[in-house]
Amino acid sequence: MNRRSDSTVEVRVVSGCDVSPWLEAVARLRIAVFREWPYLYQGDADYERRYLATYARSNASLFVLAIDAGEVVGASTGVPLADESEPFRVPFRERGIDESEVYYFGESVLLPDYRGQGIGHRFFDAREAYARSLGRFRWTAFCAVSRRLDDPRRPPGFRSLDGFWQSRGYQRQPEMVARVSWRELGEREESEKPLVFWLRRLAQ
């Protein structure tokens, strides 16, 4: 696949029950993109069904889809934190943040040929605008897996997204950690991984 211009990509926003027809496409993207460092996710259809059920159930969930020539090439998700599973909610309760005031961003996954074209900013813009439109959230938040800097599996020249996230106004919260299990490449069974939260006050 040749590198595509951002101008060829449609960014479509769907929410609530309208996310259901897109669950399979988002699952495929998650399996493809999260196989890369730093998640090293060994894709599993059953895991995807369990994970994405959260979005299918919520009436305020959100998918921001990047579509090129009818193909979903990227997706970014969100859901009220109160609708998320327990491991993602615990760090907020421990911090004394009202989880009903947090809109949680699940992931942004984008095929390699579409990166560096500004789609990541469009994903954040759309999710933040949606959270703001609901009128009841003070915070937006997401989390990212934490790996040791000296992990031998880290690819040479790997560039983290920390700078991008900071440019969007998010601050890393090293004391806020979700413990989530998945099976990574080379593992026979799921094991628990730490995901560190990033947090931003939602401007009204």
C-alpha cells in the first residue's frame, strides 16, 4: 500500500448504538496495530468481543473512524469512564476523582501508511468535541502501556507518543495505573500489564 494523503481520508463519527456495525472493523484494526511494540498483542477474537462489548452497551460510546475508499484504516474510541470495566475505574477512585465526570478514550489505531498525516489530531479533536457536547464531563483521559526503557524487544529508533500527547494538553499521571491482562507475543497465557493514565481538564 502506498502512503496516502490525509485529504483522501474521511473521518466519520458514530456514537451509541450506531457503533455496533463497526465493532468487527475496529477489532481487526486493534489486532493488527497492537501487535506492534509496545503492546505486542497476540490477537484474539474472543478477547476482542469481551473488550468491545463495553462500547456496544454504552449509549454514549464513540467511534471516530478513518475511512479510505470504503475501508476502515483507523479508529479512535471513547466511552464514559463509568461505563468502563473496573480496572480502568479504580485509579480514579483512589485519586478521589469522580468517575462520572471523566470521559475515557480507549485507543487510537491507525494503519502505518496513514500515519504522520494529521489524522491523530483529528481523532483527538473529534473525541474531545463529543465529550464536551455531552455537557457532563470535566476530564478526558486515556492510558498507555508502560514498558521498561531497556526492554530488549524495543525496536531501534522507536519514538514514543509522549510528546504528541503533551502537545494536546495531557499530563502523565505515573501514580494512576490500570492493571489489565492480555496475551502478548510469545506468551502461552494472558498476563497483567501496567497502563499509565494521561489526564486533561476538558475545556468548555
